[in-house]
Amino acid sequence: MPTLGDDSAASEPPTRVSFTLRELLRYFLYLGALGFGGPIALVGYMQRDLVERRRWFTEAEYKEGLALAQLAPGPLAAQLAIYLGWLRSGVAGATLIGAGFILPSFLMVLGLSALYLRFGGLPWMQGVFYGIGASVIAIIGRSAVKLVKTTVKQDRLLWAIFGVSAAVTAYTESEIVWVFLLSGVAAVLVRRWKAPSSRPAALALSPAAAWLLTGLHGPAEGRTLLHIGSFFAEAGAFVFGSGLAIVPFLYGGVVDRFHWLNERQFLDAVAVAMITPGPVVITVAFIGYLVAGPAGAVVAALGVFLPCYLFVVLPARHFRRFAAKPGIHAFVDGVTAAATGAIAGAGFVLGRRAITDIPTAQIALVTLGVLVQKKLKIPEPLVIVAAGVVGLLLKGAHGT
């Protein structure tokens, strides 16, 4: 079994080692259950464990999968896992590995969703999320800064796209898909004008099963499941970047368009994703559960992960032929810069709801200070749990 905390490296020759699909599935079940740290950390674990230590995949195969995951919309770590499963056993391997990677965190979110639905109105639960919400805002802000450093860098064009996307998201309080697409097109046109770049790269349920559709507002209608499926499939098909890139898109639909959740509940959903391992976008299962019970959670998860699965499996055979084209990279650069700007804009919007007084501002600042201290190396989930305890002590006991 892999050990996520062990960084020792064996000095063995880089020869390919044979392995079974069962062994690969066991690894991804483990990673999905204990892999904290977000998409960048998760893809790092895969490189360390599967390429450097076990030598199940070559460095070239890993980089091809990472490039495809970056080019396609959807959650980065899940797409890389699907690609590695496809390399091992084709469509069957991609399907099994993708499901195995997502399943542990999905089950955890189901449990947390049930607890939230049962106890969300109690003062102690409100106090916990009072602190967690402020902490999450600090994490979103830090993630936006890190993404700027790795995606926008010193490129003036990408900075302009980033700024426009952040401003539009903050002003409209929603993520507009056309801004993403136009950002990609703009990057292609501007770079082609300068010089071609050569950089690398509804169900009918019996009354006895009505609980399957029961969320915050009682049993949901069948058409609600259709809305959940179509909306989250749209999110999975059009959102590029890290797991947090989906936050502004979800906010615009879940809070403003469909009014499924209020701002406080939406921020709680983001917090739940932060304190569970695996893909950050598993927050969609929490939202689906609150809207339409366990059935809503399943439909939401299928909706957001199915597009990313198809974006990996369908082009996998032909990917190498097109991956190096400058236009493809320019489009992805533009869309990624827009996604980073949307994260920054969403952080501003959510921050106005979560940081409402001096204690929440202090929690956010302390969280940020802890996370930027590299010597401390405190995992984000532990910081969020600590913020929840502080929130409970400050507010929960009094029920205010």
C-alpha cells in the first residue's frame, strides 16, 4: 500500500514494472480516501508513487496524461487518474479507476451531507461553519495567488484576461461561460498575430423511497433531478483549471439562477469539499444532497464527472498527434487565465458573505498566516477543522 507521507526514493533503474488492474485500483482507492491537498498535490502523489517508486508508468506516459488533463475541462486529478486507467486496460480500466478514485470521497460527503441536513439548524453546527467559512475564504485567496504564479506568470496578455475575468465575476457574482471561451479565442488570435508559439505544452420513485429525493426543502420533483444533471454536466464540460475553478460557476447557478442554496449554505458546501480527501469538485455531491437527497448527490456527481471522463477516453488514442499544436496551447492558456480570474472574483464575492465581523476577519487572517508559513506544513483540512472549533467556541455555544 502507498504511504502518502513517505518521500524516500529508491535508486533503481527506470525500467517498467508490470502490474495488474486490481493493484492500480487498490492504489486509487487509497489515494481517494487519504489524498489531501487538492489537485496539484494529488497529481504529485501519482507521479511519485506510480512513476518514481513503483515504475508502473513511464515519465513520458505520465506527462502525456497530465497534458491531456490540462487541455480538457474538468477536474485535473480525476482526469489524470482516468487516463492512467485507460493506459492500463482501455475503457474498462478508465471507468474502474475513475470510479475508484472518486468513490471514497463521495461516500464521505454523503455522510457529512446527512449530518448537515439533520443538524444544520442547531447552534453548534452553525458555529462550526461560522469559523470554517472564514477559513475557506483565506484558502481560496491563497489558491488564486498560487495559480497566478503558475499560470499567468509575467504574460501581459494573460494578466489582462485574468483581470477582466475577475472583474466580471465579482460584478455579476456569477461565472459566464462565454467569458472563458472568448478568453481562449483571444489568446489564440493575439499570439497568432504576434508569432506562432512553440512552447511545450427524472426518475419515478415509490413513496417508500421518497427519502432518496429529500433535501433541505423536502422531497424534490423529478424535473429537479434533470436540472441538477444538466447544470452539473455543463459545469464539468466548460470549467477549466484547478478544482476551485468550478466554485464561481457553481455559485452563479446554485445560488443566483436556481436558488437551491443561499450564500451561507453554498460556502458550507465548499468547506465540506475542503475537509474531505480526493477531488475538490466532490462538493457537487454535497450540493446535490441538500437539493434532492441521496439521488441528487448521485446525479450531481455523475453530471460533473461524466464530461471529464469522456474528454479523456474519447481523444486518448489521437491525443499525441494534436497536443503540440501552438493554437491548442494558446487557447488553454487563455481559458486557464480566465479561470484563475474567476476564482479571484468568486473569492471576493464569497468573502463578503463569510467575513462579516472582526472574529471572522481574524480567523481568515490567521488561516492565511498559517498556510503561508512553509516551516509549519500544517495540512489544509486540519486548519479548517481548527477554524470550525474556534467558530464553535466563539458563536456556537451562544446560538447567535
